[in-house]
Amino acid sequence: MAEMGLMGSLEKEKLPSGWLNKFIRFSAILLVIVFIAYFGLHYGYERVLERRIAEVEDNIIGLEKEIASSDREEVSVFYSQLINLRDLLEGHIYSSQVFQRLELITHPQVAFTNFDYDFKEERLKLDGYSASLSAISEQILAFQRTADFREIDISDIRQAAQGRINFSAEVFFNPRLVLDKI
């Protein structure tokens, strides 16, 4: 009977599965691999890269010696001219686009006879005539509906010969109208 008690106590006691030992061994192996990879890359591959950089720098110096200094100077002057040209073109004013926009939005019964353009003040001074006041009001509405013009001031409306109505206008435009190439 004593043997039964001993056997029963062994069955109730659970032995550890060893997962903790396996995890610690795996972590230690992984840590060693990471250290080996780090030191291998740091001390081995870094030297290879430094040698390649030195070779490329030597090649550059060799190429510089092959090209005459006058040729290098000409290239740098040409490059400088290209940069200046690019800057000029980016700031170029396309004032002809004002005429294109005016042509698109001008009412058929309105004609402009005088045109004065001032980029600094972003303003056009226009003199014109129309057959009726309603055509002038429709022209004002056309200016207001386009995003290229911000404000319009009509002045000096007068009756002229042949039933025409003369007027003067100041139209303020958005600068992108003349700076952006269409």
C-alpha cells in the first residue's frame, strides 16, 4: 500500500515542459547572431565602402586632370547662363495673355479703343464704346465672372455721336494672368 501512495503522488505532480529554457536559448542565439551581423557590417562592410569611396574620389580627380581648366570654366559659365535664363523665364511677363482674355470676354456690342497696361499696379485702363447701356452692364458682368480680373471701375459714361455710348474703365487683374504661361 505504501507503493500506491508513492505512485499517486508522482502522477499528480507535473513536470515543467521546458519552454522557458527553450525561449532563453533561442533569445541568446538570436542575440549572438545580431552581434555578429552588426560587427561584421560595421567593421567589414564599412571598410569596403570606404575603399570604394576613395576609388571614386581618385577617379574624379583623374577626370578633373583630363579636362582643361578653360573647358571647365566654359562649362561653369554656360551653367550660370542657363540658371539665369531659367530665372528670367520663370519671372517672364506674358502680357499678350491680357489681350487673349479680353478677346474671350468682350461683349459683341462693346469695342475698346484705347488700352493702357500697368503691371506694377496690376491695372488696365480701357476706353471704349457701346451701342447701349445694357451691353456695358453685361460687359461689366463678364469681367466680374472671370477669376482673372478682381475689380472693375467704370467711369466717364457719356453719350456720343451716332448713338454710341463712350466709357472709360479701370480693370484690376490677378498677376497670375500675365505670369503663368497658358
